[in-house]
Amino acid sequence: MALSPDEVARLAQLARIDLSAEELAHLAPQLDVILESVARVADVATADVTPTSHPVPMTNVFRTDAVAESLPPAEVLAMAPDHEDGRFRVPRILGEEQ
Amino acid sequence: MSDPLLSYEDALAAYEPVLGLEVHVELNTESKMFCGCSAEFGAAPNTHTCPVCLGLPGSMPAINGKAVESAIRMGLALNCSIAEWCRMSRKNYFYPDMPKDYQTSQYDEPIAYDGYLDIELSDGEVFRVEIERAHMEEDAGKLTHMGGATGRLHGADYSLIDYNRAGVPLIEIVTKPILGAGERAPEIARTYVEAIRDLMRALGVSDVRMNEGSLRCDANVSLKPWGRERLGTRTETKNINSFRSIESAVRYEIQRQAAVLSGGGTIQQCTRNWLEHIGETSFGRSKEEAEDYRYFPEPDLVPIAPSREWVEELRATLPENPGLRRNRLQEVWSFSDAEMRDVVNADALDLVEATVAAGCAAPAARKWWTAELSRRANEAGIGLDEVGVTPVQVAAVQALVEAGTINDKLARQVFDGVIAGEGEPAEVVTRRGLAVVSDDGALGDAVQKAIAANPDVADKIRAGRVQAAGALIGAVMKEMRGQADAGRVREIILEQLS
Amino acid sequence: MDITRSTAADLAASIAAGEVSSVEVTRAHLDRIGAVDDKVHAFLSVDEDGALAQAAAVDARIAAGEQVGPLAGVPLALKDVLTQRGVPTTAGSRILEGWRPPYDATVTRRLLEAGVVILGKTNMDEFAMGSSTENSAYGPTYNPWDLSRVPGGSGGGSAAALAAFEAPLAIGTDTGGSIRQPAAFTGTVGVKPTYGGVSRYGQIALASSLDQPGPCARTVLDTALLHEVIGGHDPKDQTSLAAPVPAVVEAARHGDVKGLRIGVVRELGGEGYAPEAEANFHATVERLASLGAEVVEVSCPNFEYALAAYYLILPSEASSNLARFDAMRYGLRVGDDGTRSTEQVMALSREAGFGAEVKRRIIIGTYALSAGYRDAYYGSAQKVRTLVQQDFTAAFAKADVLVSPTTPTAAFGIGERLDDPMAMYLNDLCTIPTNLAGNSAASFPSGLTSDGLPLGFHVMAPHLADDRLYLVGAALERSLQDSWGGPLLDRVADLTAPATTATEVAR
């Protein structure tokens, strides 16, 4: 199951991190060690065990449909790296919407 | 560059089309799916945003119970089973209109699944569309692409984002593969989406306006040679923004794919974009480029386990199936197909029904709403229900006509008065002095005057040419400023000249 | 009296009685920070003006005869992972440098409403990923007991601030031990409440199903008082429990373990544990037995898989939680020169803004959730979680609380484990099972190694039985102080003295 630098590069692309070649080379063996040691979960995770996603079992917690105050527009954009006309400005987008 | 197309007839001769439709319905809740920001359409950019819907660090979602309720009602109306236990999930992919870079959605545990919707085609045939699932998710923000020649994504220099829409609740309804549609596939696609619109409107859960994006449709189309079991490779057409376009896009994809296949080519699994201005689809993204969404259960929200009591309570609130209701009302009202279509097209079904319930005869109710009041709504560019006259008032006007207090022409003035806020129809009649004059003395004087002013016409009538009376009636009506019963005027003229 | 050596409970009483003002108390702590924090580096930012204004407001309320809460006017150090309106909040990351949130975390709001004075934001491993505070983008925090050693992590800043007498109260967050392990390394008290016991709203999420904010202090009672202020249901966090806060203050005052069944977890000991740590642990158990507790041995066979499950679940959730740091709406943006696309700018900004450990975990998490691996990794880990919960349920049928050492060793040297992720991860061996199961747990000071470094005693209680932690902690604290002749922290190095190492002081 050894992770190659190429595979790490693919994962980095999926995670939108522009890792350098040195980082890829350094990271791949570290990730291998980690993955090898965590893979033992499969030893006990048999088909009859139900997975748990939430630590405390709870259901049906809902909010009432009522309008609450939004942020003042100036505060919405105050921390934006770039904005224009009350909207967030971002560089040109290559990919299609999903 | 346009793709080659096969003629529709040749395409259908060789291949059977298989459809799959994904409809997104934006719910009309007051607040968003996971925060208290207003979900209303059309506010100034980013004024309906907060830490939650901007995805600020540390913020957490709090799910809107009304949205869950609407999803369950929608599922029930689509004849679905409602999950006894389900979770929200995260669909992970990066896109700048999505503040958290994941969409809170549902994955393998939709709230509603395994349903169907019966739709009525133009010739009255009923076609059953099987529903795979209906699940809850949140909408994304709105991008505006700047600097490019066309205002589209491609060629733009940069983009601007308004997150007002981010977090508005959505329901996605996914059909099972629709087989057996044959040459009617485009019509079935359109009729299905229209039926969803009617159903959502009847449920009152969405504004379902395609032009505002509260109803959106992606159409999957594949072809297979007739008789073959295995489905062909499909394409998914996005950005379809009108009912007409659904039909056109499906038809186009059938013709385009047929041309590829009959030329010995293969269909690539991909998304296609519907280009409204040229009526074609264009290549979007291949399956290979598709994201690995890395779904997992949303840890910030607890599971949803609708009790069976709650589900049954909600089932009891369901309105009648719009198609069945239409058929029932047409029969009760004895309308022809054309008359019924007029009512439906004018969006007047509810209004006519309420007017009849207020005591008005069905044909009269139809006439007022589809003609006089529809004309006013169209001129003002507003909905028929916003025209300013209630069904009860329409029934009252019609009652005044039937009592002979006013005639149809005066009724229009009564509507003017009601709309102008002058009161109920009877008050308008009194205040404007619109009642028909039925006092024979006053009418007699007016007739005498008209005879004196038109001796030649009077002579013709005396000579037996009764049809000439029309000219005298016109003169009397003019004298009476329209406030006379034309039938009674005619009788008096004939009496005086006999 | 030396204000900075006082307990929070005493300070609050003096402030309420008008013997000392909150402004004086706050000023004293700000001065202490000024005197020692260049050595300790517990704080990332100090909000002097804000703190003094909050203190003055409390003084005004008291002067007006208003009844104030039990911690009103007492200063606190807030872990930089919780938002405070208008105050820099970085989570120890370069990617959030300069970010000032427009809203308060629920914990922050409750503190301010209770009149607690927030001195500043404390250092931490970037996005709480780490066990040493060395992963902070702004440099490490140093252990006040020995400045060449780590204070633990991720909440090393909060723990060090307590041990260095820079604040009597602090807030931490615990995803796998980030409150308890630093408490053990610094000789302070740290409690991870039951999952959902304290609102996570406004805590910059690491792993949402494991994260839990909690109270940190130098004494058991102070910790309980703080627990009560920040705990309780919050509609903004739908995973928060709709139950009242357990009676923690009452338990801390009571501090009696007579008849309490204490379960020693067989699997949390042995190989990999420093002999001194084990010896201290067993001595502590004997001490509790001498105080009337009934000691039983329990077995939790699936705990040995907990670490593996944790290092799959945490990165999986983190990879998703940290996706939002994409340079579009806030935070660092790199490479936007007009030629690059959004996709490139996102990737460049995340490359520049995240540190090595964060990248490591994001990549692991991306892998564990990706198509084809999800069931084997993330899915199996979630099953282990079920098994760990079952172990807890069975063990709590035999014992009222479970105990173990908090950490296998005492504080290690700065830089020692930085490039060996697995060695670093082993620090959290004892603390992780609790986070997987959501129950409550705490670390209490239990002694020193021969090198003069603190050790911690780890107590675990069932869901919503957080009060039992305080019962044990208070009994232990009283008994140990009787033996030591004062609090353990009396033996900590004098940071204002000219260079002597902590080790020498202890000897």
C-alpha cells in the first residue's frame, strides 16, 4: 500500500495544496508509516460492527424557521482579501460548477 | 462549432432514448437551511450573510426544522418512503461559490426514496415517472463573471461572489432511469418538470420560478439500440432555464448522440451545458475530470429520525394531487378541454375554485378570471392573484350582474373601483352611481327623445324593420351613460313605436 | 499577597468584597505577562486595552451594588482557537494571520457575560494539530518547569500561562488530549467535559466529532467554577447536550472518594510507559484507596486500536473542516497577480499558509475518504469507535470512574519528536479513547519525576458524569497538598530569576 510521491501529488491536488517536489519526497515515506500503523483498524472492523459517526447518540435537533439578524455588510467584507461592489472578488475560475 | 445532428425521426428509428431527470427545488422558508439569515431572493449582495453561511472559521450549522418538514411533505407527495433514520453528509469539493468548500447534503441516506409521479401528457395519456430519491441540501452563492466578452465563465478576467443564496435550502429530486418514453421523451421531460412545479406550488413549499432559479433541472440522456437491455452512456445537460428548453435540450441530445452513434462513434460520459441563445448543448466536463467528493456524515448535525406519527401528521396536510384535482374540477365545472386549459394557463385554477365556492357559476367565474382580470394582470405585469380583486368580490360582481343591477360593461367599472380601493362591489356601484336604470319613466323619456331626434329610424321600425331598433338603443344608452338595461330599452322602443 | 499566585476563587471573592479591584488584578497579570512571556511564549496576542476595559466594567458593576457571578473580574487566557469579536484569532496558523472575527464564540460570550476578563489569546499547535505546541506558526511555547522542554499540546499556551502565573484560568480544547496532556506536562488541572457539554460554536474546528472545549486552572475548584460558567446547552451547536451542567462545583467542594469504585484500565500501561510515570500512577491509585476508594481492574481490549482509529477520523474530518481556508473570503491569499486562476491561488495560498503537520494530516484525511479507500479507512475507524464505546460501557458497569496515567512520559525536549509523527502521536495513547467515545475526562497533577517534571493522573467518567472527575480530583489534591505541604506549582521555576534551569531548582 506504499504511497508514491505521484499519489501524494494527486491527493495534494484534490486537497488544493501546491506541494513542492521536496515536500512530496519528504512526505510520502512519513505518510506510509502513518498509514501502515493505522491500517490495523481493519483487524477488528468486522462486518457485524455498526459504525459510529457521532460520539453521543442524539436525533432530531431542529432550529425554528425564523429570520435572525445578518452581519452588517461592512463586516462581511472587512476581512476579504479583495472585494468590489459589495461582493467578494476572486481570480478567474477555470473549472465548471459541480 | 455545432455538432452534427441526425434527424429526430432517424434517431428514434434506430435508438431508444433513456432519460434521467434531476430537479432542484429551492424551498421558500423564511430563513436559510443552517442559519437565521433571510432566504429571500433579490436583496443587495451579501446583505443576507452571517458567520455560518459565509463559512467563517468556528461557525456551525443549525438545521431548519421547517426545511426538513417541507422535504418530508415533498417526499410524501412524490409517493416516496420516508427514511426512519438518516444523516446529512458533506460533499467535499473546492469551488469559490461554496463558503465551506463542501456542500452539506445527503449521500446514501436520503430523507425520501422510492416514489413515483404520474404525469398527464398533452393527449391525456398518463405516464408514470419513478422517483429514486429526494434529498436535502444547501444552495451555493451566486457568481458573476467579469471582464469576459460574453459575461460567461470562459474568458472572464475575474469573478464576483454574492453569498446571499448560499445556504438557501434545496431539495434535489432524482428520477430512476425513465424507459419507454420513446419519441415522447422530450415532452415527458418537460411535462414531468411542469408537474413537479405544480406539485410544489400546491404544497406551498417553493416559489418554483425557473427564471429566478428556484426550480432548476439537469437532464440525463442516453441512447440504446431498440431491444437492447443494457443502458447506453449518458450525458448530463446543465443550465436548463425554461420549460421549453428542457424539451429542446433533450431533443437536441437525442439527435446529437444518435449522430455520433450512427457514425460508429461512442458517447463520452460528460456534462453538457445548454446554450439557450443558440439552442444547443456544448461539452462541459468529462467523467475523468469529475471530483472525488469524499462524502462522510456531517458531524456538526445530529441524525434525523422522523417519527411515524410526525410523518402521518404531515401526510394529512398534503393537498390533492394537482393532476387529479384538475380532472375532478373540469368534470364538476363541465368545462371543455380548451376552457380548462385557459384556466390552467392563466394560473386561475385556485381563483376560479374559490370564486365558485363563493357562489358564482363556474362559466362566469372562468370568464372573469381568464379574460377581464387576466388582461389587467398582464398589463400590469403582475400575477393574477395580485390584481387586487378577491374571488369573493368577483362572485359579488357576478351576483350584481345576474340581479340586473349592473351589466357586464358596468362590471368593468366596478372592478376599477374595487382595485382603486373604493370598497366592496356594492359600495362601488352606489358611490359611482353605476346601477342600471330600470325606472321605466326615465327610460321612456329617453326613448321619446331618441325617437324625436331620429324620425327616419323611427319610421323604418314602424314599417316593420325591427332590426333598425339598434340605432335607437345606442342613442338611449348614450343618453343614459350606459346605465340602462339594453333589453328593457328595446322593449320600450318597440312598445312606443307599435 | 501576590495576586498572580492566588486562586481564581480567592480573587473573585476579594474582588466581589471590594478588597481589590478587577483592574488591579488584571494589571498584575498583564505585568506578569510582560515580565515572563518572552521566555514562555504562552500568548500569541495580549489584549491589554480590552482586558482593562472589561475589568473596569466589572468594578463598576460591583461599585453599583450589582450581584456578580462567581468568577467576575478574574482574568483568563483564551486558546487562540476560539473566536473573540474584533480580536486577532489565528488558531496558530499563518493562514489566519491578522484575521479578526466579526463574532464571539459561545464560550467567549459566556465568559464575557460572567465578567471574566480575557487577557489574550494563547499559543497552540496549528489548528490544534499536535502534542507539543511546536507546530504553531508563531514559534513554540516553553514549559515553565523547564524551558528546554515542551508544555504539551495543542493547548500548550493555555497550560503554560497557568503554570507561569500569567493567568489563574484558561480555556483549552481537547480533540485527543489537547487539554489533558498539557495539564499533565505543566502540573495544572485540565478537564475535557462530556462531548456536547460545552458549546463548540466559535471553536475553529479540527475534528468536529471529537473536539470539545473545556476549563483549565491551577486548582480543582477553580476548574469547576470555570466549567460551570462555560457549560450548558447552546442552540447554535446542535450537537450540544440539552442537559444541565453536572454539579461540578459541588463535587469539587465535596472531594470525597469513599466507596467510589475506581477502575484501573489494564491496557493503559506497560510497554512504552516510563517506569517513573507508572510508579507515580500506582502510588496515586494507592493514595485514593487509602482515602476510601474501592480499586478494581478493568479491561478495555479495543483501546489498542483507538490510536489508529483516531488518526483516521481526525484527519478525515480535518481535511474537510480546513477546506474553507481557500483565500477567497478571509485569510492569507498568495499569488493573485492577475494571471493566475482561482484554483492556482487556492493551492498556492494553502501551500504557503499551512505548516507541515497540517498538510500531513490533510493529505492523510483526503486519502482516507477518497473513493476506493473510504470503507477500509474511514469506515473501519468508525467501527473501532463503536468497539471503544462498548469497552467503556462494559468498564463503567464495574467502576464509577476509570483511571490511567495521563501520558506515557513526562514533558519531552523541544525538537525531540518533531520529525517522527508516530512517536509524537503516542503521547495521546491514554487520552484518545475518551474523545472517540465522547465521555468526560480530566488530568490532575500527581507528582514530579526525579528530573523535577510534573506527571498527571488521568480520570475518565461516563457521559454527563463530569462531577465524578472533580470528586476524585479534589480528594487527590487535598491529600497530595497535605503530603507536599502546598501546591505542586509552588515548586515551579522562578522565571524572573536569573538563568537557572528548572531541573536545578527542583533538585
